[in-house]
Amino acid sequence: MISFFNVGVDDFELWTEYGTAAGVKTWSESRVSGGGGHNNTPVNISTHVTTRNEFFLVDGNKESAISLTGAVPLRDGQPASVVYVKRKEKQAGRAVLFKNHASNDERVYNGVIDVAGGNGCGLLVAAVVAGGGIGALIGGSVLGIIGAIGLATVVILRNLKLRATNKQLIQDARALLGARGSG
């Protein structure tokens, strides 16, 4: 069970889908947003492009449908693997590593456990506000500052632990492909 303060590699499971690529489709989706232009303010326009990939990995009689984001170097007929990670108590997981065995290209999906375990960015702001507010209510501004610093430190340390766990899971994913003899 993952707790807020203690998240580690043992809280997650890895599994692999392996096979020959079939039906490879790649496309891009664009999102355009903008604002401004009122009362002589400049107009700001931004574009975000996401590359999407869908394909099947065929291994004997087994076909696995794969959907990934980001540039994935793959053509029909090439052998490939996708390693997934999930929290032990959950049913679904997320891709942590893609590997094209023909070209030896790989794509690492960093931060996958940020979604599974919470990335803590919002928690950092909440910790500073909550710690400062509670400390100020109890003992004034000095205790408020100490409370804010204390809770912020806890969240920062947790985020460092999440990053270390993510790094270890990526190493374990590579080892899983090596142990399979397909990498």
C-alpha cells in the first residue's frame, strides 16, 4: 500500500508486451490557445503538438493493442516491446519504456509514477499555505514560517523519493527486457 510519505519500487509491478509490429499508425494532434487583444494588449497564441502512435504487437496467436504518445520509431514487421508499470492494487498501468529491437531505439516515459503516486507539485503549495496558516494561528508569524518550511520540506523529500523510484523502475524495465532475451 502506498502511503503519502513512503512510496517505493515494491509498491509497483512491471509487465511486458512483446511482438512484431503490425498496423502502425502515427499522427499529430495540435491544440491552439490564445488570449489578449483587448484594450491594446498584445495577442498571445500558443500551439501544443502531441504525436500519437497506435499499433499491434503480434506474438504467435496473441495480439496486443498499443497506444503511445511521443515519437516512436517503428515500422510494420519490426520486433518491439512495451514495458508497463502499475500500482499493485490497481488494474490499469502506464507505459514506462518502449523499445524497437530492430533499430535498438527506445523511448523512456519518465514520471509515470507521478500519476500513480501523485507528483506533489500542488501538495507543495498546499503544504506551505497549510503549514504557515496553522502555525500562524497557533503561535504567530515565527511559528507560521517554521510550519511552512517544515511541511514544504516533507513534500520536497517525498518528490525526491518519487523521482528515485521512477528511475529505479526504468532500470528494472530495461533489466526485464534483457532477462527476456529480446533486448
